[in-house]
Amino acid sequence: MNSVAVAEATVGARARARTKTAFYVGLSAFMVGVMLVGFWPTYFGRLLRGDIARPPVVQIHGLVFVGWMALLVAQVVLAWRGRVQMHRRVGRWGIAYGLLVLVMGVIVGIAAPVMHLRAGEWTQTRAAGFLLITLGDMVLFGSLFGAAIAYRRKPAIHKRLMVGATVALLFAAVGRIPGLDQKVPALLAIWLSPVLIGMAYDWRTRGRPHPAYVVSALWLFAGALRVTQLESEIWLRTGRAILDVFA
């Protein structure tokens, strides 16, 4: 193969890699859109109207979550532009930021039902059931984020696990989309759609979905089944015990 052919092959490979990375730019933008639609009625829309009457811990949690989505987009764009070294440097800080997301999620997951309980807005049963949702989100996020960190030297696996971890965080946003609370199949389809879109793209470009997407989808779906246990006596007893410590 002469030098011209080698150069053409290199350019072609870079173009294909850039096209694949561009897909993840679009996918991350889609996830940001899901976040905005889900939280618009109860959070973003109210902020724009000047309604900032939220407990400080909830405001901080909201800012940290938005920061995660911004970090995701920034990292994908850096990879798309070929700024691999910068992507890796930012990624080191991203590990710490992901741990912050996890910590704040656990804190607010406990603080929110406690505040509603103290205000007399929720019953203890409702507050205990809420814990299963929020703490479950953190288990899903933490496990997929931890796996993504473990595979950070293998980009093909890492980026797909990061999509799965971010989807775990979107459960609360999708659950707030008007009209979906009583339509469980539609809620699950929208929530899992980023992973399903990624699997479809893999099918078209690779001939089969990447195992990281398959594992993520199965793990997320299994985690979603916790909504069927909101009124189970075992969980309610556990949730009440946690609430009793803080309430």
C-alpha cells in the first residue's frame, strides 16, 4: 500500500470515528431534552417565573444534576472534536463529580420525604415508598457509573456505560412528564429510549448491539421493577425504619 492509500485510509478511519462520536453528541442532547421536558413543570419553568422557594438542599441537588448533564455534553463534544487528552483530564474531575451526584442523590432521597412528612404533606407510608424510588435510582447510577470508571481505558464500553448511568438519573424526570404516571409501558419506553436508540445504532453500524448496552438495559429494567414493591410490607418496614432515624 503506497503512502497516498495509507493517508486516504487514515482519513477515512478518522471520518468514520467522528461520525460515530457525532451520534453520541446527538444522544446526549436528547437526554438533556428529556431532562428539560420532565422537570419543566415542577422546576425549570418555576425558576424562570421567579419561583425559587425550595429548600437549599434541593436547590443544590438540582444544580449538581444539571451540572452532570452539562459535563456529559462537554465530554462528548471534546471526544467528537478529537480533544482526547482534554477529555481524559476532565474525566478525572468527572469521577469526583459523579461521586458528588451520588452523595447528593442519597441525601435528597432521604431529606425530601422527611421534609414532606414533617410538614404533614405525606403519610409515612407514602414517604417510605418514595425512598425506594430515589435510593433505587442511586443504586442503578452508582453501579453503572462505577463500571464505567472501571472500563475507562476501553472507550467502546465506557461510553455506553456512561449512557446507562445517565439514563438511571433520568427516571425522576421521566416520571414527572405529564400523563405518564399511569402509563407504565410508555414511561419505561421513554426512560430506556437512549439505551434502546444506542442499541439500534449499534445494530446498524456493528451488526449487533454492544454487550455493554445489553447489560445496561437489563440492569435498568430490573431496577425499574422496584416500583411494583412500593407497598410491600418488607420495603415499607425498611423505609419507615430509615425515616424514624431522621424524622
